[in-house]
Amino acid sequence: MSKSNGVKKRATKVAKTQSQSLWGGRFAENPAELLQKYSESVSFDWRLYRHDIRGSIAHARMLQKIKVLTAGEFKAIEAGLLQIEKEISEGKFVWCVDREDVHMNIEATLTSRVPAGAKLHTARSRNDQVATDVRLWVRDQISQNLHAIRFLQKTLVAWGQKDLQVIIPGFTHLQRAQPVLLAHHLLAYVEMLDRDAGRLIDAQKRMNFLPLGSGAIAGSTIALDREFVAQQLGFEGITRNSMDAVSDRDFVVEYLSAVALCGVHLSRLSEDLILWSSAEFGWIRLSDAFTTGSSLMPQKKNPDVAELCRGKSGRLIGNLVSLLVLLKGLPMTYNRDLQEDKERLFDSADTLQMSLEIMAAMLQQVEVHGAKCREAASDPLLLATDLADYLVNKGVPFRHAHEIVGRAVALAEKLKVPLNQLEMAEWKNLSPHFGSDIQNVFQLENALKRRPMVGAPNPKRVEQEIQRWNKRLS
């Protein structure tokens, strides 16, 4: 479970209090209570608290550097913020709905304790503040996701290594196609997950520019040192346009897109596991710890984890679409609609992280029924393409060879015998190129060995791939 999930269970105290006005002297009365309930975001954006405090400390340190704060004021602000962070992490902080969001809750509490806290918001708007906080949060979340992806990859590689000799039929159109190693099938998901990791890494790089200092829309008349803050917070650089910086949520879209596609890959893996564990396949046994029974049928053992993972992929796709629809009609620059990005973001991040973790845990306990797999892969029809290649190696053009083998399959079906049990005279009648060596084509292990190319399910190649992944993931 991620740290954010753990904190979420503790930091849920929300109260209504009369606090300092959010709007300064502009308004003669406070917002209607109904508006406060409708517009508050602290019930979910409190999760940004660590990043908000990190950003505030860096901003305060810069304000000291440019002489807006004294050294003593900075120290008092920093100590006050760290104390607030401690209280939040321990579940002792009371969140106030009428302070609207995580930023004002923290700042108002700080100011009530530290007089210099009133200077903290100098040359800063909640627009560039939240843009910074969310970038920091997503950047950290990607690191968690990457760790979970790598662990799932290791789990798949370890499974493939454990059952390296197991042969299964590969499928196209959900019809048996050609024999492959189970390990080769599992490594296909390792490749998918690696692309998922690459997309997250790319997104992490692209978002790593500091928007703080952009103000509400047009920067500040105060000479800020934005590069200093960027360095303090580990950003590669600063954003170059204040209007884009406060309204940009491309990085959230990129993240949710990568998350949704990773969820699709997990869904496909789940579907394979569901099929393989069914009585109709009987290739694997899922652990009792990751399956459930039926309230009515005592014999049932349901692959609920895989089914839930498959189902949650739709949720990840929905969150991505929701954000894209949210953004498509917004004019420059910041609009309050952008508050709606966070629930989508947090939900997708939590869902993916948990799905990756539980999938890895479940796969560590999978048992393979090798004999059942072998039985399914032993159908001689799976080697019909090899039979056509046999004729090609005898000088027959492939299209002619394809037609000849098709007639052989039809003949076997008519005679109600397996393809490899046609008589030699019947083979010769189909083509004079068939010889006594034809039975070699139907040797399952030989069929895999005859595929020496990189990327094929040749046993030596698959073993090399396992070694390569072990080295890369170590």
C-alpha cells in the first residue's frame, strides 16, 4: 500500500470554523454555506499537504534570499510548516471546510501561530501553487508506480524461469494457432509493462519544470529567483510562459493516459489468467488467498482478483476521458474547473498502484499444470504452418504449400484422424515433395527449436531473454 493511502485513513478530520476571509477586503459577507460545501476541495486535495509544505518552504527560503523575509522569519515559518506536517501525518490536524483547500488550511493555521506567516504568500497565487504541488505529487507517484511495475516484471520473469519447459498453444482469434513456451507468453507482458514504464518516465521528465512564480496569470513585480526554487525542489528548470504554466494540465493527461494503458495491459493479463484457471483450460491453479467462493455454489473458486483488475481498467480509461472532456472547452488561463482534475488523478493513481501490487502478489503463488498445457499444445494442427514451411524448404512456393497443407487438413478431418496420422500414400498423393521425414515436423520440441530468430519462442532464445531481463531488472 502506498504512503498516501496510509495517511488517508488518518488525516480525515474536517471541521467548519470561522476563519480569516479567503478573499481579503473585497467581499462584505462570507460565501453562502451551500457554496462552501459545493466548492470546497480540502476533502480530497489534503493529500497534497507534503508537497504543498515542501513548495512553501522552498518559496520562503527564496523570499529570504531576496530579502523579503529575515533569517529569523524564515526559520519560524519553516518550523511552523514542519510542525503542521507532523500533525497532519499523525492525524491530529483539523481541516476546515470554510478554508476551502489544502493551501489555505495550511497557510491560515501557520499565520495563526507564526506572525511572519502572513508574508509567505508574497508573489504567489494559489494558481501557481497548486500547479506546483500537483507536479510534485505526480512526480513522486510515478516513482511509486515504476517500483511496482518493475516488481511485477520481476515476478513474471521469475514465473517464466520456473516453468521454462512448459509448452502451451498460442492463440489468434482465441483459436489455437501455434505452440509457444509459457515463458515466451509471460515475457510478452514484461515487454508491455516496460513500455508502460517508459511512458511514465517520459511524462515525469516533461512535467519536471517549476510553475511557481507565475502568479495568478502574469508573474510578479517582485524580483523572484525562480531558478533557485526550481533547484530546491528538484525541478530541471522553470516554465517559460506564466499563462500556460498556471493552466497546463497536460502532464496530468499524460500521466492518466500512461496509467490507463498500463491498466489495459493488466486487464489483458487478467483475462489470460481467468481463461487459464477455468475448468475448460485447467492450465493453472490460483491460490486460495487470491480467489473467492460462491454464496450459493460450494464448489466454486472464482478468480475475483483478476476480474476486479480487468474491471478497474475501465475506471482508469474513464478518468482519462473525464479530464480530457474537462479541459477541451477551457479558455486561457486558470479556471475553477481545474479543481476537478484531482479526484480523477488520485483515483487513477491509487487504482493502478493497488492493481500492480496485488497482481504481483497473486502471480507469486500460481501453480502450473504442465501436463494439461502439454496436452493442449500437442494438437498436430498447431504445426500446420510448419508443414507449409517444410514444403517451402523443398522448393514449393509458399502459396502453393499453403494450399497443399489446407487440403491435407481437410483430408484429415474427412477421415477423422489427427493430421500427423495420414498415411504416407496420402501425403504423396497431396504432393510428391512429402517424404519419410515428414513426422519430424510434428515433434513439439523440434518445432520450437526450428525457430532460432530473436523474438521467437525458441527455448534457447527464451532463456536468453529471461537472463537479459533478470540482469536489467536486478
